[in-house]
Amino acid sequence: MTEAQDLGFIDGCRAIAGAAHVLTGDDCAPFLTDWRGRFTGSARAVVLPGDAAQVAALVRLCARYRVPVVPQGGRTGLVLGSVPDASGDAIVLSLRRLNRVRSVDPRNRTMTVDAGCVLHDVQAAAAAHGLLFPLSLAAEGSCTIGGNLATNAGGTGVLRYGNTRELCLGLEAVTAQGALWDGLRGLRKDNTGYDLRDLYIGAEGTLGVITGAVLKLFPQPKAAITALVALGSPADAQALLALAEAACGPTLTGYELMSDVCLRLVAGHFPALPRPFPARYPQYALLELSSHESERHGTALLERAIEAALEAGVARDAVVATSIAQSRALWAIREHIPLAQAAAGKNIKHDIALPVSRIADFIAATDALLEDAIPGVQVVCFGHLGDGNLHYNIAPPAGIAHDDFLLRQDEVNRIVHDSVVAFGGSISAEHGIGALKRGELARYKSPVELGLMRALKAALDPLGIMNPGKIL
């Protein structure tokens, strides 16, 4: 692009979004670095449209000038999916100004929102109507609905409510040609051809830009009951899950696994948080049950499951929260694991999914493979055992500098991901592929799958301007 063309393009962006909402030069900096601060890209401009019509006009302008578009929400992703590369060719299309809750339909139990709505604000808007939007993430104070949909985010409630895909009934999206598709239908049944909604959910902005969504809402539970159970092994965690599901049924909404390594890490960096047990145990499970009858009813169900686990020798000890404060304190332990890891130094992260029945065998086998390759390596394993999603993170052995350890990232990734695939799993459970895992996807996806994905990309984005370099 010539200098005159570049000036014409920027002027076009200003005419659409307003001069105050087109950032260039140093003003772009807050939008160019990834969440973990490990990569900083470059952009021709950062543009902040005010509504879906402006998004469509901007994408049409980009298509005319062949300028790549990087859609961006809360920028909380971990795989470099929402930051531009270093070329400086692209614009960042930030949707943070698209932040309206458009409507709530309590009788249909749906909410229509802009894609830039922060997840916490959506939860609060649902609660104001006595309803629940159950998606819950550690980054819910910053992440946006558009980003949640673009990555098909998971979180702590997937066991009961499903991923973000299951929580969305309709979409509004801008195509790669700049056409605005209105699919904002609050229907739970609509068999009228291809499901266009599902093409955009999980596509990480590579096929178009999500600008709005119709979300499912649920009745607010009357009570949430939380317990932390001490266990001897991941196999015991699997057994406890089966007992809890049998006793509690669909009221079991959360089931998190944490190793003793995780709790020691949290205790070391956040000593003010509680230490629920006087003794240490190899593994712990955090359970949450949501009762639509009463707190007493829910507590009885959960205690029945724990008693059965203690009698069977599956559980070693247990603490059931008796107040909201105690429940929050137990969840705080789980939520501070990533923060404790960050405080401890750099590590190699893996967001993986496995059949629940194979998790214990995977952990034992992969722990052993890593120990053989790097004696003394520390495995920080935790995650959403109830839906098969583990955060299987690897920290260096004592005495090895973190930066030196990161030089072995490819080796560690190969060990972990080869093992994941051998156990029938996926190398990405809820964070997506972005640019970080693009090479890994090419290694583990079959040629047929990759061919179909490339065909979809070519059909919907023939100019290749939508979030280039991500996924494929």
C-alpha cells in the first residue's frame, strides 16, 4: 500500500468510527501485547467501532484495501489469538464499545447482548431479573462475550451447563465481505439448514466478526453448596466424581481437581488464604452443588456422596462450607493457582481435554515421561475434571533458570501432546489455537479435518483478511 493509500484508508476508518476512535502510533500500545506479556505485535491502527453497522462498514473498507482485521475483545486469551503479528499490516478491531445489554426476555429465559459486553456485567444483568447466566471464568471481570464465543470458552460450570456454544441460541456477525448477518433468534429448535451460528463460534475471528448474541438464561439456584475433599490419587477423584453424580445428579455443577503441588504453591504465595486440612494429601477435589429446593436439601445430597466416598476409602477427609464466606474461601484456593504460578515464574502451560475415564492413567503415564526426560520437573496439574479438561502445566526443576527451561518448550510440548493424543484427547480444551498452537494443530489434526477447515476458510474469507495466521 502506498503512503497515499494508507492515509486514505485511515481517513476512511475515521469517517466510519469517528476520529477519536481510531488510534495510531504509540496510542495503539495497550492493544498489542498478549495477556501474559510475552508477545507484542504491531498494527496499522486500532479502531473502536460503536455498533455493528460500523463494524460492517469497517470490514468492507478493509476488504477494499486488502487490510487484515484482528478482532479483539477483552484480550484475556492465552494463545495469541487476539493480538496482531509483527508485520504492522493489520488493524485491531476492538469491540469494547459494543457493550450494551440489548434486551432481556425473562419468559423465554434469553438475553440479547453486544459482543463487547464484559462477562461479569452479563452475569449481573441476568441476576437483576432473578436469572442465571452460568458461564464463569477467572477472567470474567475483563473477558467479553464475543471473545468467549469466538474461543468457545469453558470455565467451571461446563459439567452442568456446557461450553459457551451450548449457552448461545443466536448470533449477529459481520462476514469477511462486510455483510451484517442477523441471526439473533431466541429459538431452542431451528432446523432450517446449515447452522451458521456454529461456524462462527470457536472460529477465533478467522471467518468473520461476532457482534451480538442471544444467550440462554437459567433459573437462579436457591443455594450453592461447596466442599473440598482430600484424596489419595487422581483415580480416587474419578471414583468420587461417579459417586457424586450418582447421589446428586444434575445438581452437581462444578468438580475441580487440584494436586498437593497446587495447594503448596498457593500457600507459599498467598499465605492469607485458608489451609482447610491440618495434614497434606496427594490430591483434592472441589465440588459445588446448586440446589433449586433448599440449602438443607443440597447439603444433604452432597454429604451423602461424601459419606459414601469416605466409607469406600475413596476420600481421606472433607470440609463442607457452612457459609458463603467459607465457600468463597475454598474457591479462592482454586482460583489462585494460576496467580501463584505466575508469581513463581515462567512455566509451560497445556490446556488439554481427555475422556474422564482416562485422566488418571494419562497423569501417571505423562508424569513419568516428563520425569524421565527432565529429572525433578514439577507438574502443576489442576482443572475441570468433571468435563475432562486439565491445565497440565510444567515448571522447571529446582536450580534451573526459568528462561533456560523455556528453551525446552518444544520438547515438553511434544511429550505432553503426544501423550494426550495417545489417550484419545485434544491439545486444546477451552483456550483455542490462535497463533501459539497453530503448528501443533497441523501436527495432530488429520489431513481430512485440515482440508475441510481450509475449505471453509477459503469459502467464507477468500481474501484471507480475517485474523490471518490464527488456527490455520
